[in-house]
Amino acid sequence: MGPFVAFGRWLRRNLVVICGLLTLGYLLLPNVVVTVFSFNKPKGRFNYSWQEFSTDAWQDPCGVADMCGSLSISLRIAFLATLGATVLGTMIAFALVRYRFRARGAVSSLIFLPMAMPEVVMAASLLTLFLNMGAQLGFWTVLIAHVMFCLSFVVTAVKARVMSMDPRLEQAAQDLYAGPVQTFLRVTLPIAAPGIAAGALLAFALSFDDFIITNFNAGSTVTFPMFVWGSAQRGTPVQINVIGTAMFLIAVVLVLAGMLIGRRRAKRAG
């Protein structure tokens, strides 16, 4: 019974870590499959079964017609939507936390509606709005729609960070004769930066990945998710897996870089 008792104790001590690793593996499994099949050389139109190892798709990621064009559109929309949602969301978050005004609670509740509302409902509502306004569906309608639904996520991330900030740090800066602008740039913004960065990364990922709202309001504009959906009807090119793998690796590098920067700052502060 000795080995079993020891194993049981070890399992109880590390159960949380084991469950976390299993959950992480489950979440990363689709990314592993995408990465593996980016090196596949299918014999037919569909890249669903392994045939042989090849790096042809990595050597020519834009070998499929219009794919890189749709990728460029998605990146531009995601960048602009992230910029707009981050700026507006940061200001809204500070206003909701730092200021008292009428209907503050109602505004705070309304901000979360896009997060709770089904995407198809929001997509149809935005389409109705654009059609009633006489707007031509295309790049700009997609951008406006993306800013609107990304805004809630940015506000949530930044608001959580602002609520945890110690106002005495800003008061100390003011006691040391720092002006409002200097206090904001030297004290407030660096402290709020992790929340702002988290909101921006989340907004970029959501905008780049969105299909339902984009499909309703895109008109003739084809984004990368729409291109992937259309390609799946005819045959999935390996280059789609290449782009997906590259985006995943870039995201991992950004997260690791953020963690390293945070640790260095913590060591300097300690």
C-alpha cells in the first residue's frame, strides 16, 4: 500500500496543475492539428488526411489566388478596429470608474450588451441600420461594426485594471508638482497599460476572427474568415493552415514577450 498512498498524496498535491495542463492541451489541440497539416501535401483538393511531409505551402504562402488579398483586408480592419475600440474603450472605462454622473449604472450595463447578445442578432441589427442610412456595404461598414462589438471587451479589460489602481499614486505625483498631463503620462498610463494592452489584443483577435457580423455587413468585401469559409466548400488549401499557424505563433511570441517585460519590471520594482 505504500506506493499507492504516496501516489495518492502526490496526486492530491498536483491535481490542480494536472487539470490545468490537460485543459491547456485540450485547448491547444486544434492549433497542433493546424500546424501539422500546414506541412502536408494533399493529393486531392481537401487537406483533411495526412499524405506526405512538404514545405511547399510555407515557401509560397500566397500561392492561392486572392488569399493574401483577403488577409490584408482582415489585418487592416483588425488594426483600425483595435485602434478605435482601444481609444474609445479606455476613455469610457476611466469615465465609468473615476466619475459620477446620471445614468452611470445604466451606461455600465448597456456596455456589456454586445458581449451577451448573440452575434447573429447584432449582425442583423447593424445591417438594418446601415441599409436604413443608405450606407454602401463594404470595408467601412465592417470596420464600424467591428469597433462596436470590440468596444465592450476593451472596456471590460481596462475597467478591471483601473478599478485596481491606487489613486494615492496620482495624488503623490500631484503633490510633487506634476501637472495633469505629466501625471497621466508618467503615472496613470503606465499603471493602466497592462489592461489597455490586454483589451487591445483581445479586440484584434476578435476582429480578425469574426465571420458572422462581417458576413452580414461586408457587401463585396472578402475578409480572411470569409475566404476560408468559401474555400471550405471547394477544397481547403494548405496555405490556410500556414496562415493560421503563423498567426498562432505571433500571438504566442507577443504573450511571452509581455510576460518577460512584466517580470523585468517586477524585478526592478523589487
